[in-house]
Amino acid sequence: MAKYKIIFDKEECIGAMSCLAVNEKFWIDDNQGKVDLKNAVYNEKTKKWELIIDEEDFNINLEAAEVCPVEAIKIEKVED
């Protein structure tokens, strides 16, 4: 089963909450005008939040990435 990495740039986030509107399983309101990616780990090197997901969660997170008006969410395949 494939694995994917969600890469979230919180600095780019403008708080449109589009990702939250389509995917409450992974995205939450941080109560400071932006969102947080549940269970994500901060990567000190890239300064972005990352979360590994299974193929079953790919489509809902792809939708969240696609509705982000500033493209703060990226998803990349990490293994098959």
C-alpha cells in the first residue's frame, strides 16, 4: 500500500479554512486564524509540518490541498 507525505506550510496559510471545510479528519482550526494538521511533526530543516498518510487517506487530503487558495498544502508519494 502506498504512503504519502502531507507537507503543510503554516507560514503561507491565510486562514481561509477551505481544507477544514472538506476534511475535518485531518485539519483543525488553531483558534489563531489559521489551521493545524493533526498529528503532524514540524521539520526544522524545511520549516514545514509533515504527516505520513496511507493511500486510503490520500483522496481527502488531495482535495484539501486542491482547495487551498495559497497552495500551502502539498502531497508527495514516499513509497509504494
